[in-house]
Amino acid sequence: MIVLPGPAVVVIPIGLAVLATEFAWARKLLIRVKERIERMRNGNGCQGK
């Protein structure tokens, strides 16, 4: 069976973006998520910084 990501892959970043408008912790987490997505796009995967 092929495991595919569910709708949470889309919903969680959108929810963080909404929360980031009000809360500093959500803003920091959203930045980390964006950085991780960018690393994955560049082919670095989940390796350290």
C-alpha cells in the first residue's frame, strides 16, 4: 500500500499562517516549517542546518 500525505499537509501550514498573525510562537514555528519545505525542495531533505 502506498502511503500518501493527507489533507493535514495543507491545513496545518494554513492554520499556522492564521495563528502567526496573532502569536509569536506560531510565527516562529511557521518560519521553521517554511525553511524545512525549502530544504526539501532543494533536495536536502531533513538533514541538519
